[in-house]
Amino acid sequence: MRSLTIFLQLTKPRVMFLVMFSGLTALLLEGSLIGQPISAGLALLALYLTGGSANALNQYFERELDGKMSRTRNRRPLPLKRISPVSALIFSITIGVIGVAIFGLVFNFLTAILSLTTIVFYGFFYTLWLKPKTHLNIVIGGIAGAMAPVGIWAAATGTVALAPVLLSLIIFLWTPPHFWALALYCKDDYKAVRLPMLPVAKGDDSTYRQILIYSVFLFITSLLLFAVPGIGWIYLVAALILGGILLSNSYRAYKLKSRIINIKLFRFSLMYLFILFSVVILDGFL
């Protein structure tokens, strides 16, 4: 059981909860797999395996950096030496191959390609090149974390439509303000390991400004989802209220520049995405 927990930690289960929930949102909004619980379960399993593979590869390659940062050195299994790097790498590749195989053999080639691209993009390109080279790392790297709705929709239909694209775009625009609020709080960690996160590379003022800008675009994009068939007035009201609170929090952070407000913004952003997508699901059943 302890070994299973260690391997599970490599997949970043907290991150994967939101990935899985966004995938579930797309699955229920699309609707064709609702009456096929085995197929739906396999799609979600493959989503976890492929996303978990990308996260585990990220931890494998960043194990030395994680060991130097207070946020990660006492939480992640590799810097704690609870698992060997070789075992972590084998596990990462194995679950990735299984996940891609499920998508390809049970569903379709399109989904397999999307999932494989996500693993390679995040596990290798983002981790090894983007993150240490550019302050735009989280913006570009956020593409991988936003792909779950598109991937699940493609698994169910073999195609891509407006609805999953908008869901993914919401996640993509949500990621920078969510992460940068945390990066401001943990700036000293990133400075110590010389990672060019936005607060380190461009300073706090630029980061607060970018958080506010992305929050505005996120608010606008969330309202566009109302145009999708199956999305009703309950969603629109929720998007207006949640977006208004997010904009208010982002503006307060921009004006006051407080570490306490930064962490409050980070925590609310988690609630924002969860509640917004919960309303999408709720709207579909009413």
C-alpha cells in the first residue's frame, strides 16, 4: 500500500483531480458515453494514466530542483528518496504507454495522438526547455494541462467541437493567474533555483498586471460558453458571479500586492474552476 501511495504521488493527484474533473465535464456535456459506463471509465482511466505520466516525467526530470525548493522537497517522493529515479522513470513511461494504448485501441487514433503529444509536450518540452528558458513557460506549458476536455470529446466522437475547445480555453486562460498567484507567494524558491518564473524574470508589478489581464480574458471566454447547446441560464449567472469575484480578487492583488491576498487568490482560483465546471454538469441535467 505504501508503494502504491508513492507511485500515486508521482502523478500529482491534486493536479490530476482537476484534469479528471474537466474531462468528466466534457464527457457529460457530450453525452454519448453516459450510457456506456465501461467505455466512460476506460476513457477517464486513460486520461489519468497519460496525464499522470506527463506529471511523473516532470518530477523525474526536476528531482534535483524539487530537492532545493521548500515547497516540494518535503512533499515529493524523489527528493525524499522514497523511490529511485530509475523506478520513477519506468513507471512514468509504462503508465503513459498503457494510457495511449487504451485511447488508440479502444477509442480512436486521434485521441491517442493527442494524448501522446500531451505527454511529450509537458513531460519533455515544457520541463526540459520551456520552464528553465523563458518566463512564458507556464503560458505555453498550460496548453498541455488544458487538453483534457478536447481529448475526452475526441475519444467519444472521433472529432473536436466548439464546446470542448472553449472548455480547454477556459482552463488555458485560468492557468496563468492561478499559477502566478502561487509563484508570487513562492518567489524565493524559484529565485534560489534560477527558474525564470514571471515574478523572478519580470518582477512583481508585471506579474500582478498579467494576472489581471488574463483574468479579464478568462471572464470573457467563460461567457462565450453560454452559446454552446446544452448550456443554460444557470451557467451564465454562475459565470458572471464567479468571474466577478475572480476579477475583484485579481484587482485587489494588483492594487495591494500582499502575500496574504496572493494565496487567497490562488485558493479561490481552485474553487472558481471547480464550481464553474460543476455548474456546466448541473446545467446539462436540468
